[in-house]
Amino acid sequence: MEDPKLRGHFSFCMILAVLGLLVNGAASEVYTVGDSDEWNTGVDYGVWSQKYNFSVGDVLVFKYIKSQHDTYEVTESTFRSCDTSTGVLAKHTSGDDQVTLAEAKKYWFVCSVPGHCLGGMRFGIIAKGSNTTESPAPAPRSESPAPPQINNSGAQALRRLSTWDYLILVGGSIQLCLVW
Ligand SMILES: *[C@@H]1O[C@H](CO)[C@@H](O)[C@H](O)[C@H]1NC(C)=O
Ligand SMILES: *[C@@H]1O[C@H](CO)[C@@H](O)[C@H](O)[C@H]1NC(C)=O
Ligand SMILES: *[C@@H]1O[C@H](CO)[C@@H](O)[C@H](O)[C@H]1NC(C)=O
Ligand SMILES: [Cu+2]
């Protein structure tokens, strides 16, 4: 005969393990640029880029009709001038460009099709690292006061877990559930 109390323990334990997986999934977000508008003319990407907080490891997806647009990662001055003859860091042209924000830094994106960048197909975002103390533009060190330390140690610790660590952790807790 099964002990209902034991079954209760098991379910509770499994719920914890699954919750853990969900939280880990949330640590790396995928954002479709422009949301339902996607990557198009006639959209204010300055507004879109302020809707979210981006972190290292997040992925931007640029969706558009191939050959009508493209995605250039550029320097700040090229973002401002819209002159893509210089300052291009990466070019994406697939129509479904997945750009991982691999570094804690400011990223700048434009469409290189003539007129599109000046027309609004451009934005800059900050990918924040696990330290959460990145400033938008690195000001001269001597003049700027130290940025405020945001205490968010729980979330930081979570972000530092690699997927592999996480699998071991979840695997371990499921085993624990079975034994318990
Ligand atoms: C982004 O972060 C700021 C400061 O931590 C917070 O006030 C704001 O609500 C966040 N925005 C979103 C969309 O999470
Ligand atoms: C975070 O801070 C630690 C020490 O405070 C430093 O060694 C590390 O490079 C920083 N990481 C990032 C992404 O800034
Ligand atoms: C953040 O808070 C935790 C506990 O709340 C504390 O142990 C830790 O020292 C704090 N870190 C910083 C940088 O203030
Ligand atoms: Cu375009």
C-alpha cells in the first residue's frame, strides 16, 4: 500500500525541480525586435528599445523580408550618422537574424537600406552583465562617481550558473525526489 504522504513529498519535490527549470529559462530571454511589428519601416525602435532590460546571453531576433531590409551591428557614430560605409561590426541578412548579446556593452543596430536608418530603423541597447553596474556610456573615470551597487545577489548567482551546472542541479534534485 502506498503512503499518500510520501507521494505528496514526491510531487512537491518535482514541482520545485520544474520551477527551477523555468526560472533558469527566464534567465536568458529571446526578444523579437519590434515585437509584432518586427523589423520594418515606420516603427520607432527608440521606443521599442526602452521597453525591456537586456542582459548578457539574451538573444535579439530581427524578422523581416529578406532583401527588403538587413541588420547591421554598428558603432555608435555610425548609428548616429546612418552612414554604413564605415563602422560596421557585423552584417546579418537572413531575414530571421538571431543576434546573441554576448558581451556586457552597448549594442547599436541599423538597417543599411538607403533611407531606412534615417527613417527610424535604428536603435541602441545596453546588455547588462551579471554585475548590473554597467553605465550607458563609459565616462572619463576621474570625473564620474562610482555607479551605485545594486544588490541583487540571488539573481546574479542564478545567471552565473551555466546550463551544464543547471542540468546537474536539476538532475540531482529529481534523483533526490525519487529517493525521498
Ligand atoms: C528595468 O530595470 C529598471 C531598474 O532596475 C526597472 O525599474 C524597470 O522596471 C525594468 N523594466 C522592465 C521592463 O523590466
Ligand atoms: C564583475 O565584477 C568582478 C569583481 O567585482 C569582476 O572580476 C568581473 O570582471 C566583473 N564582470 C563583469 C561582466 O563586469
Ligand atoms: C547583498 O545582500 C546580501 C544579503 O542580503 C549580502 O550578504 C551581500 O553582502 C550584499 N552584497 C552587496 C554587494 O551589498
Ligand atoms: Cu530596412
